[in-house]
Amino acid sequence: MSDILAVVDHRRGELRDVSYELISAGRGLADATGGDLHLAVISGTVERFAEKLDREGVDAIYTVDYGEEFNHGVYTQVTTQLYDKLAPQYVLTANSVNGIEYAPAVATELDLPIVTDAIDLEADDKTLTVTREIYGGKVETTVELEGPAICTIRTAEWPGGEGTGTADIEAFEATIDEDALGSSVRGFEEVGGGDVDIADADVLVSVGRGIDDEENLELIEDLADALGATISASRPVVDSGWLPKNRQVGQSGTVVTPDVYIAVGISGAVQHVAGMKGSDTIVAINTDPNAPIMDIADYAIQDDLFAVVPALIEEFQ
Amino acid sequence: MKILLAVTEVATVDDAFEIEGTEIPDQYLGADLNEWDEYAIEEAVQLQEADIAAEVVTVTIGPETCEQTIRQALATGADRAIRIWDEAFEAVDLLDVSTKTAILRAVVAEEEPDLVLSGVQSDDDSWGATGVALAAAVDYEWAAVVNHLAHDFEDGTASVRRELEGGVEELTTVDLPAVLTIQTGINEPRDVSLPDSPQTKRKPLEVYGLADLGLEESVAESRVRLTAMSEPERESDTTVWEGTPEETAGELADLLREREVVQ
């Protein structure tokens, strides 16, 4: 009971980056427990995926050739069966939209404690210590547990595993109870197309919850006009229907890398930051000094946007 | 169709706060209806207004102070509410996913809903796991991060869209009964007026402890323990401009000129 089992993520024919990050996170834990790192790759072109995943520190890769795309029922059944076979100490999955759709079910099926959205993991021979964020990243906590557990890791927190490995790649004969599969994926759809591709913009003025009211967007439009910039937004503004989906920056929207990103009234939730941290220069205007955006920004103004933005527009008139 | 709505009251924290041990003192904390749950409530009420849902029942794990938040769900249109609390919870720092799942499982067994709706996660703790863990525990089907739900429920199934990363949606058919975790933006939650109206106050709000649900007190003993709390280390090299709005706007204007964003 010292091994680690990490189940990787893929979608529409491609392994997702977090799959390689699971190798780093899993290897780190395996070094701490003195066990092996096993990977599981379920559905899709599993042999091709397994070759790519054979990186330094991976001891074994189990492939399950069943279906093409993620199905939470299949993932739950296979992970449960692999757990029974391998008896790992810890099971790791991605804290992705798909990861959180089966990891909690595995926890229930195996009666394991689950900790989600880990940003750091430490283990000794009996205790797992997990660091996670609460209150939208304003506070960090550690939680501890003893015995086997399942844990989902935040994407882009660990480096991707590198090098070439010598893992044993083995087809795992899972028994899929098809009668128990109560959901089926009919297809995928790209959303958020339209008039503007914010990924092409050199300068983005990005507006968040701090704008308070749809009517106040006019102020942001004036600023964007003055700067010749494109307007983008964080999730709450799009959820409110004030701007269309194609303006949304973040994990579920568009990833942008402009020369200058001006975040106006945006707190900087992790899902948002995932979509803009590659910007060359980041400026934040926010009243809350503890907002995560204030750490990510290169330049920050801790003040009311309704005071600063008009003054900024004035500068260019 | 009967809908069970899992409604959470979340803690909010002031801009300036302190941490004492593994707690933030009450003076820095507020309370609010979980943002994701607002959308779940709206979705349930729309199903009720379309005569698809015959009954909408809310369930909340929390102390008496959450009743203000529960009334908000009732004011939006839910028919009745269940609140679960027990002295055993007061001695523990956190209720982990297994504990919440065990509690909600007992409620589902009692209420036998066709559809359970909850928010994807809670604003404060962000576990994001209880809905799916519950579905597996009660042998319901499920879908997580749902941002569209078709209101026809043909052939005993729900037709949903799941919001994946990178602007991609998954179109999925889910057998009923099911648990759906609802993503923000699925609808436009209405403004709730009069949570204190006599009509809302007349709606039943039942309170149960662990024993009432046939559960042992040991359910409260989570296997996951909270051991430390801190403000994240500031590793950033952010330049903070200080001064009046005119001065800070001037600094930013200079930067934008320097970067040739504007002349």
C-alpha cells in the first residue's frame, strides 16, 4: 500500500497538459511513500497515448481500450477495478471538468476520503497533507488525512513530466457493466465564436464583477476607445449577459496573451488567471489588496475603478 | 417531477481580515447564498413554472443562522425546506465530502426526488465534489458542470450540455433520476424580493438532526482534518502605484505611452 495510481485526461484525440502534470505530482508522492507510480489511460487511442506518457519516473501504464471519449461511468468502473488490482495508497486525477465528474464517484464506490483542487501534496508513511485554496484564493489551507485517499490536482500547478521512461505498458482487462452506464455523450460543440477574437488583440481592457452594473460598461467602452483596445471580460460579466461569451477570458473561455492586459474590477480567480497569465504586461485596478489579481499583475492600482478609469480616459483626451 | 435542491450558505470574507489558528474570526466574515446555487434555484423554479416540476424541496446543511439564506430560496419559489444540523457538527472544523454525502443520501432516501440540483461548487471551500459523490451513493445518474438543461425530459432522460474547458461544450443524455451540478450562466437568476414576506414565512422549514435521519453521530467525524490556514505567500514583484486616482492613472498612462499602446 505505497503505490500511486494517476488517471490521465484526454479529449478529442489529444492528451491534456494536466496528464503530464499528473506524472510530476504522482512521482513526488511515490518518492515520499517509497512506492511505484502507475498511470491509467482510459478510452481513445490508448496505445498512442501510453507511448507519449512513458516519461521519466513512470513505472507502469495501464491502458483500457474502451470507447473514444470520456464517459464518467466507464472511468468510475475502470478506476475502481484498477484500485482493487493495484491497492495504491493514493489515487490522483485532474481537477478538470471531467476529473471532478468521476473522482467523487470513485471515492464513494471505494469509501475513500477525497480532497479536491490540490495545489501542493506532501506525504510521509502515514499522512497525506494537501494544500488548497479557499475564499477564491485569498486564503490557503492544509488538510490532512490518514490511509488511502483520492485527490484531484489543480491544472498548471505542477510542471509537466519530462524525459523518456521505461514503463511497463500493459492492457488492463476491465469489465465494463454497460447496463450501469446511464449517460451517453452525443457530441461536442465549439462555442463563443462571433465578431471578435479576443485572442488576436494586442491590448485588452478586461472587465469584471467590480463594474457592478451593465450601464457602467459604457465607462469601459470609453477607455477601450481611448486606448484603441479590445474589450474582454471575466466570467461574472458574461454570466450576467452583459457581454457575449466570445469576450470571456479564462479556463472555460479564451486563453489570451496580449502585450498589455488591463484587468478592471477583476479579482483573479484561478479559472480566470489560467486564461491570461501569459500576457506580456498585466495591470490590475481593484479595491481589494488581497485579490489574487494583485499578485499576478506587474502593475497594480489599489483604488476604485470608478475613480481611476475616468482619470485615465482624461489622460488621453 | 420532484426536485431536491441542495442549497448552501457560504461564508464571505472581508477585504481586510486576520487568521487565528485555523479560523477567521467572525468579525471578518459575512454570509451569502452560494452563487452557483442561485442558478440551480432559478433552474428548478423555471421547471416548476413550466409545470414540469410538481414540487421543489431545498436541503441545507447548516446552523439556524442559514435560515435567512434558505428563505431566499423559498422566496424564489421553492415549496418547502429541510435544514440539517446537529450538535456533533459544532465540534469539528470541517464537514468533508463523505460526511455531506452521507447526510444528503439519507435525505434523498426519504424524499425520493427525480432530479437533484446543486451548484458546481461552493464559493468558500470550493470542494466541488458532493453532487457527484452523492449520485454514486444513491445510485442515481449524474452530470457535472451543466450549463444547459433541456426542459423536455423525453423518455425519462435529461438532455444537458456540460461546459468543458476552452470554449467546448459536451452534449450528453443522462438517465433519470439524476444529480446535476449547475454552472453559473445557465440562466439569469431573478431578483428575489420579500424573503421576509408572510407567504414565504408560511412555507414549511423542517429541521433534522443526525438521529432523525437514522445516522450515527460518528458521521460528523470527517476523515479529512483542517490543520492550517494562512494568507498565501506573496511571491509577486508587483509594482503598486500609490496616490490619488489622477496620480495612479498618470502612472498607468505613462506606461501605456512607453509601450506605445497609445501615443
